[in-house]
Amino acid sequence: MTLWGVRPIIQCNVGKCGEKGVIVFLGVNALNLDVKGRLAIPVKYRKELGASDGSGVVVTINPYERCLWLYPESEWQEVAQKVMRLPALKKHNKNLQRLLLGHASELELDGQGRILLSNSLREYAGMDKQVALVGQGRKFEIWNEQQWFTNREEWLGDIDQPESEMSEELANLAL
């Protein structure tokens, strides 16, 4: 189920959103975990997440907020390479490597389009039965649904902040 009737996937053309043919994940989907911790990926996303070619997905923690990140495997390879190239002698870099790479789980969609989220990933994100799958361009966030709604209200309030508190990039963004 897609909330607000937002079209979930678009093909970008050459321009500001990237290379031609790049998949962009959009929308908020209210989903349920089954008793085993499996998440059924909506049919409209399965091909782009590798269900047709067996490439699979990678799920890891978001080290900044209590949710999970879900990447198509090809996208994750790029992210992992960037993270591994960070100088490991800097404490923040090493911690980020430990968290992102250490919690990363390579998963394949089963015959019914489900992925099995481990107990540790579900516990980190405080997930119970109801979750929100949130498109973030080249990846998804997976949230405890109630936490998603709580944070969304907070973020909507933050949008009203004076321009002096916005980054220059955000202040110049024409929506």
C-alpha cells in the first residue's frame, strides 16, 4: 500500500537526478513483518531490487537514526567501496565502517518477494509488526511505523525553521 498516492519508482533522464536509466525509489509504503521477521517487498520494487536476476539486496543499520537502510546490491557495492576507502586511523571513520559494514546483511528475495530481517537488525530499529518502507532515491529506509510517523511530525516542524539555520544548499534548493 502506498501512502498519499505517490508514484514509487521513476526512471530519471540525463540531468540533475543522475544518469539515464537510474532507478529512483520514492514513496512511503505501510507494510507488515510476519512472525518470522520477513518483510514482503511490494511487487513494483522487486525487479529493481534484483528479484529477477538474483542479485539481491543489502540491509544495514542507519548509524544516525534508529532505522534500517535497504540497498539494491549494485548500489551497496558503491557505498561499501566508499566506506572502506575512508582512512581507518580516524576514530569516526572506523566506527562508521564497523557499524555499516559490520551490520550489513546480504539477502535474496524469496519466491514470494520477502526478505528475512535478522533479530539484531529488527531490535536496532525497534521493529514490531508494522513498518514503513520509505523511498530515499537510491535506497530505502525501513522504520518502525509508529516511529516513522512520530519523526515525520518532528521533521515537518523543523522545516519551519528560519533560513539562517538551513544549509546553503537547502536554502538555494528550488522545489
